[in-house]
Amino acid sequence: MTSSKTARRPHHWRRDLIELAALFTAVAVADAIADLIGHQPDGAYLLMASAVALVATATFHTWWARRHSNAPPPEEPGAPGPTRDEVTGSMDGSGAEAGSGTGETVLWRMRTTVRDAPGSLAALCLVLARLRIDILTLQTHPLADGTVDEFLLRAPASLPAQELTRQMSGAGGTSTWIERADTHDLVDTPTRVLSLATRTALDAAELPLALRQLLGRCTIHSLPAVSITGRPTGESAPVEGVLEETVMRLRDPSGGVISVERPYLPFTPTEFARARALVELDARLGPRVPRSEDILTLPEGNEITVRRADRSDLAAARAMHDRCSPDTLGLRYHGPVKDADRYLDHLLSPRFGRTLAAQTTSGKLVALGHLLWDGDETEVALLVEDDWQRRGIGSELLGRLVQLAEEAGCDSVYAVTQSRNTGMVAAMRALELPLDYQIEEGTLVITARLTRATELTRGTDERTPQPTDARTTQRFEPAERARR
């Protein structure tokens, strides 16, 4: 913005010529007056009085000129005054919306790379101001040979994304990427990062979800150091991690590697440092899950407790396996299970998802429900002990798992079972969600589309963390939807 001290009117040669002619004219007149008055008796006194009057007049003229030299130039009739958006790009996001004030606007997230030189960002802001686009937030990601500028913009709905990209290219931006945003993106970056750190501190299973919220749309894989069969996988990463353009590999505190991929947009060193800080926080806190419990009363009067489970429940889960019939285990694992310990150790790890356990008042586990992260997809699985089947426990666990998936922003969940597993099919139907079925050689894949996931996808940053020692009581009836 140009200050009033530097916004002076430009000089012109005609003005200088007029002032020079006026000076010569004044000298000639003064000489004539001096010759006329000098020969009079009081001529000397009259000349001195004239000199004093001229000095006073010159002093007054100089003071008056300096007083008004900083005044802004007069506006042309009918010309509109400059707006805040035109000067600064409206960095604070307050006030009227961009555009006409009554026109419809949309939110965009845009990222572009510029040269690390003075004026590069200013050129982008000038283009945005000319397009009547309001800058709501701005982040800068320094690179070795440039800077990545990430904007949250409010733009006129009539402005196409292609035109915005073209204008950014003309202003010096390269590798421009743009996507639609929503109101949840209005949370400033420090607040969002602190919220993700809080979620990770309360629950180890939140780390993959927190990374996805931090880095946007990406695919996260947890690659164990040892396979389920006990063989080393060779997956490892240095303590400081590895960043390779669109892939980052971080050492998993529980062993193995956390691989994060975002093919459409390279990661910046700033994003890599933030992700590594979250992983380091998880490593320092160690294994942990929220210790909340819900007490459910079955129709026959028995009470069961539903709570989160982790690797500390491995012995109780193994004992439940021993009590299950081969047919029940076959329906759950799609075949015979020769090494249940390693399967359970993997399933109970919070790194691969979340597990809910149902236990009796005596502390015996009678059912397990798993929500497993599978890259961009999410799998649900159930195992209910034979003596406790057909009582609605599986449906209750499934409903709660789907709720956890919705809170995590998942678009859908799928269950892999066999076509003869009528209990699982009935539980999926009881969700009252749109279902898709695929059958391949006796294996049935049922996918439930989570209609409310889009409302919660970006809202998980603002969720209120659950208390670590909560205990609630609820009466359960089979006719109710298996959902809190």
C-alpha cells in the first residue's frame, strides 16, 4: 500500500516554465518600482517596507503549500473509492463476502509454488483482489528453491477453477492445485494441530486418522515388521523418517512402518515435520486406549459391558477362541485358524484399527468387534461366542463400530463373510444403511455406505474427547437399532 507521504503529484515541464516566467516578471516589476521610488524623499523607507511585505507573503505561501501537500488528489466525479479487498486481499476474512456482496460464493483450498523472492506473494494477492477473491487463511511452506503458498479462499461461485488456475500461472505460480473446501477448514492451523495432538494423546488408534486429517486426502498403510505368520517383512524406516516427494515413511512406535501416500500432491518439508512430531508424541506416550464402559442389559436380564480392547486383552481373547466352535471360527476367519495368537495380536493392535469387547460381569469376554483401517477403505468384523449368539450382541457391536467409522470420516465400511452367515447379513441389514453385495466363490462382501460421513469428515478435529473413565448404563432390546 502506498502511504500518503509518498503519493505526491507528478511534476510537469509546463508548470516549471510558468514558475520561471513569473519569477522573471516579478524581478522586472521590482526593478521598475525601485527606480521609481528610489528617487523620492522617503524612497529608502518604502523599499524596506516592500521587502518586509514580500518576505511575509513568501513565508505564508510556503507554510500554506506544505500544509496541503499531503492531501489526497481529488477524485473524479462518479469514481468509486478503493476497497479493502483491492488493497490487501482481505486477509482477515471478516466483513462482506467477495464479489458483489449479494452474490453466491464458494470456498476453495489452493496451493501454488512461487519463487522465493520479494513481491512473489504480492503478485498473487493482486490477482486475487482483481478477481474479487477473499483470502481467509494463508500458510507458507518453504522449499529449497521456492515457497509453497497454501490459501483458503472465498471466491465468487461464477469463477471456474480453471480460470483461477490460469490466473495464478500468469502471476508466477506453478504446480497450482485447487479443491473445494468447507466451513471446517476455517479452523486455523495451530488450533487444528493441537486438536489432533490431543486426540492422539488420548487414543493410540487415532494416529492414522490424525495423520489423514493433518495431510488431507491421502492413503495410510501400517506395515508390520513381522507378518501374521511370524516371518520378518523387511519393513523398516530410520528414526527421522524418509520423505520422497509424494510418499513419506515414518517409523511406527509399535514396530514396522507407517507409509503415507498422496500421489496428486507432493509433501512439503513442513508437512513432513508435523507428521513426524505426531508420531513422536505417540511413541513417547506408549500404548493407550480410552477406558470408557457401557453397561447393557439383555432381554433375559443379564448385563454385559461394552468397552474398548487392546493387546492387554490378548489372553482373554485367546480363551474365548478356545470356547468357540470350529464353525464359528471358520465363519469369522473364512477358514481354519491354526495360529490364533498372531491373528489376535494383529487385530487387537490400535495401529490397525479399533476393537470393542463385550464381557460379562465376571470379566469373561464373549464377543469381539473390529474396525480395521485398510488403506482408503474400512473393514468391520465380528466374533461372538456360540453360547451368546442370537441375543443381539453382534448387532450392538456392529452399530457402535459403524458409529466410530462415521466419526472418523469414513465414506463406507465393508464386511467379508460367507453367504451362509445369516447372522452377519442380518446385522448389516439392521443398520438401515444403503448396502451393496458382491459374491465371489462363496465369499460375500457387504458394503454399507455411510450417509452421514460427509457431514463428519472434516468435523472430527472438533470432537469433544471422550472421558478416560466413563461408565454408563443402557437397557438393550433386540428390536432397537444396534446403535447408541
